[in-house]
Amino acid sequence: MQTITLHSFNGGIHPQENKFQSTQTPIAQLPLPTQLVVPVGQHIGAPAEVIVAVGDRVLKGQLIAQPKGFVSAAIHAPTSGKVVAIEQRELPHSSGLEGICIIIDSDGEDTWLEDIANGSQAIANYLEADNDVLVNRIRDYGITGLGGAGFPTAVKMAVKGKHIETLIINAAECEPYITADDMLMRERALEAMRGIQILMKLTAAKNCLIGIEDNKPEAIKAMKDALHQVHGEHYIAVVTIPTKYPSGGEKQLIEILTGKEVPSGGIPAEIGIVCQNVGTCEAVYRAVAEGKPLISRITTITGESVEQPQNVEALIGTPVKHLLAFAGFKQEKSLFQKFLGSLSSKAESSESKPRIIMGGPMMGFTLSSDELPILKSSNCILAPSQKELPANDIASACIRCGLCTEACPAELLPQQLYWFSKSGELEKAEQHNIADCIECGACSYVCPSQIPLVQYYRYTKGAIKEEHAAQQKSDRSRVRFEARQDRLDRETAEKEAKRQARTAAAEKAQAAKKAAAAKAAEEDAAKNTGADQSSAGQTNPEATKPEAVDLEKLQTQLDAAQAGLKKSMDKVAEIKAGAADSDTEADNLEVFEKAVATRRDKVKLLALQLAEAKKSAPPVKKEISRDDIEKKLRAQQDRIDKTKQRFELAQEQGSETLPALQKGLDKQMQKLKELEADLAQFDKAGV
């Protein structure tokens, strides 16, 4: 490969690393826990659908929850045992929300599913296999991003129709304390490199850049050795980047390695790049080449409150307390003072509670209980002492120092976002691109006033999301209401048209009856008065013909009635707003309101008459030319392109609107085929 020129990104900080503590021993195999709590929603997108029942016996690697929707991931049993409950439980998440969990009591045997144990699910010659087969394997085996976000990997690999130039592997692991990826590369570099080869095949990328911070020399050497073993030096490069937080952010790493910037609100695929975590690559290899689903991950256990900081291979669903006990957790070292407010006169001034953080000190969150389980995205359990990571002091007022702006790697205005978040000005926060905040915590780290800025941003982003969801719900309700009103108006118009038709038919029959009686009387008179009088008394047949309805006249009358109705409605609104020119007009409010009602009835009647007249009028056949069809083709193609853009954006964000967008895109493609068929008929006819 050609020489790689490194770039830099705006902002960033250099916190104390604290990584050496957990890299002194190899990755340990965690003892089998007695019970596993497996959430079905461990990823971005729709939670998986449970397919087992309470009382079922499951084997290790067995599918227990299948993907539900396009953006979803499968869940497998981490060990063999019995399903004892399927219930709502608190999830290890900063929101503290609950979700459906499958609780499995281990039988202690750790028995694999037979098809996995005998290796029959492994895909031989995987680099020659069909891409659809590989993507389906990644989806069915529950592979998600192991770097923290948890985005389903199969969705990211669905890049058909996109030109991907570069595959970037995120092995920076920039956050302090966390060493899970570091140890994985030291011990499983070859598996990770082969997983990278699979992802390159799926993306059809021309080259691959593996970004590793320069504080991981052992991992860098191991990955380079693995690269030589797979003979991929001509298209894969292990790139050493400077240590700087948060260089492991997706957009920041892309900028460091390529100099390109992902546009605001955009995704890397828009600039020809796909980014994956190095741990995800190893999991992809296991799923494809060994036929093993994602049921465990490497997790760092560290902090001064544990006697043996280390990395362990933990089964998904393992309670945090099981990991802490294995590492020699000393609860008394992790106690910290949690200050309580004075909402109640009986409230105590403080309480002692062990502090356990899932994730690192910058982007992690404090767990409410050590009973919570390990997820696919749980890369670290941090148990700091009070001295090592003291609790924040009470926040002071912002002094407008600007340090947060200098530290922000996303080039935002944290101070402004803080004010907007604090005052609930969601629209302004959105206009200032709060969605681009990666919640790295750099702004909070440098804030001399100890303001928990990231917490404000998380709350505001959640509020904006709820507001958008409410707006979408309101829009859907409005569409349904308008459709219902259109249907009712149409039914009313049809009923009125039928009534008028019956009335007209009755009048016509009555007129014909009278005409027949008159004719009979005239004939009788003619017999008595002679031929001249008989001739003079005959009825002109042209006079009995109904007059043709004048559509233009009806339309003119309707337009005039609508204009009069608008003027009356404007006058009523003006009077009610107190803007009338005189007291006399204000006193005549009731008169104007009656005028509005009268004119509204007239508009409805004229509209019904016009609709009925158009129905009875002979259809006007418009001859369609080749130019008309070509114009429709171009317009339809434009609509399809826009729908595809919305689909790709929703796909990357894991939006719930994906099925609806896919259905709409299918209908548009069908319409395009029909137009192309019509154009082909013109060509065949030689037009």
C-alpha cells in the first residue's frame, strides 16, 4: 500500500490512561455463572423476538430470540440450561429503563448445540462464498458492533449499490482503563485479521486501514505479524496513530486516517468508507469460519477496588457481581458519598454505596446494581476507589471560559448547547447540531465548574427524539383524519348526487306524464277543431330535451362562492380579534357568522353539483405522447433516488420506518417498470 499520511481532528484531551493495570495477565476464562440474564434488546434497532418459553431446556449457541425487522440482531443461549423466566428487568443503560430478559439457570454442563459442536455450521472457503450467504450468517449469528454502539453488523455490510473505497478498522481503544481490544489483538490477532478479510470481501473495499494508538506496541506488532501470515500487505495497513482522546470516535478516526470529514447528520458510506471495531472482526470470523454465534465477549475488569485487574472472556448475560467476585472486588474501597437533597425533613445527609461503572470513566455510566448483566457492548467494568475517581463536586455557575469549545472533537459549541438544554430550547439545540455530539465527555472533563454537560446533552437528545416521535405520530393521525374526512365528504357528495339524480328522474317522469296528458288533450281537441289546430297544438320535441349542463358556469359560480366565503370568514376573524374598523361591525358579528354558514352551504352545494356534472360529462380522452411518458419516467426516477437516500439514512440510524420505506420503494420500482414497458410499446410501434 502507499504511504499513509496522518491528519488530526479538532479538540481532544489527554487524560491519564490507566491501562497497564489490566494488561499484566492473559485473557482469563470466567467460571460458569449459576444464572444468566439475557436481554433481547442489546443492539440499536428493534429488540429480538423471543422464540422460547419458560420451562424449555436450551443448549449453548441455540437461538432463543430471532431478529425482528431489518435493523435487529439474533440472541443465542450463552450456555446450556433451563429457561426459568421471561420478564421485564432493568437494563444496564444510562436511562435505567427496563426491557424483556430471558433468564436461564445453568445446568453446569455448558453443552454446545450439536450442529455447532461438530463444526457442521462452519463455512469452508469463506472467501469464495456468496456475499448473501455471509451477510445472512452474520445476521443469524447475532453479530453486532462490539465497540460500544451495538449496531447490527449485517446492516452495515448491506452496501449493495454503494461505492466503498476504504474499510477502516477501529482498534484505537482511546478511553482510559479499557484494554479489551488491546488484549484481543495481542492474543487473537490472526482471527481478527481473517475477519477483516471477510469484511473486505463484503464491502468490495480497495484497501483497509487498521488504526491503533501508539500506546499499544504489543498489539501493533501482533497485528502486523498476523498481516504477514495472511499475505495482505498490499491492501491492508496497520497504522499507528498518536494517543489522543477521543481518537477512537468513528468520525475522528476517519479524519485521522483519511483527512475526510463525515458530513453533519451523514454516515461514512456517503464518503466511501465503512468503519468496524476490531472485536467485531474477530466475532465475524468465529461466526463464519467456526459456526459460533456471538455469546461471549472480552471485558476489562479494573479499578483500585479490585485486587486483580484483568480481562476475561465473559458470557453474555453474566451478572456484573460474578465478574467482580472473580477479580477480587473490595466493596469498602469503592464506597462514595452520595449527597441527597433536602426534599424531606427526614432525609439523611448522605449514604454510602459502592460505585460500579459500566464502560470507561469518560463515556461510561454508574450501575444501579451489581445484579445487572453483561451485554454484547459491555467492554469494561470499572470499580474505582473514592481517591482514584472522586465523585464530582456540586456544579458551579458557568464562567464562559471556552475550554469546552476547545476540547470538543465534533467542533460544536458546548456552552451554547448547555444553555439551550438547560432552558429546554430544543429547536435551537437541534439547529446547533446537538445530534453530532458523540457524548465523549471531553467537555465535562475540562469544565472548571464541574458542570455535567454530557448529561444535559443526553437528556436533550432524548427529548428531541421524543418530540420527533410525537410529531410523526401526530402527522400520521392527521393523515388518517384527513383521509376519513375525504371519505365522508365523498360519501356525502355521492349521496347528494344520487338524491339529485332521483329528484331529476322524478321531475322528468312527472313532466313526461304531463306532456303525455297534454298531448292526449290536444289530440282530442284536434279531432274537434280540425287539422290546423291539431298541427298547431303539437309539442316541439326539442323542448323536452334537458339542457346541457354548463361546467364553466358552475365552476365560475363555485369560485365566486368560495371567494365570498373567505371574505366573510376573514371578517369574522377580524371582529373576534378586535381589529374591526367600527363598533357597528363588531355588533353585527352574529350576522357575519350567519353569512359564513350560508355561504359555506352554498359552496358545498355548488361543489356537489359540479362533481355530478363532471361525472355525467363525456370523458375527454387525452392522447399520451412519448414525451409525456419520458417526463413521467424522469420524475419517477427522481422519486426513487430520494426514497433510496431516506432509506439509507434510516438504515444507518436504525429507524423503525425502514419497513414502510422499503414498501414504498418497491411500489415506486413497480411503477417505474410499468412506465418503461409503456415506452417500449412506443418503440415497438415505431413512434
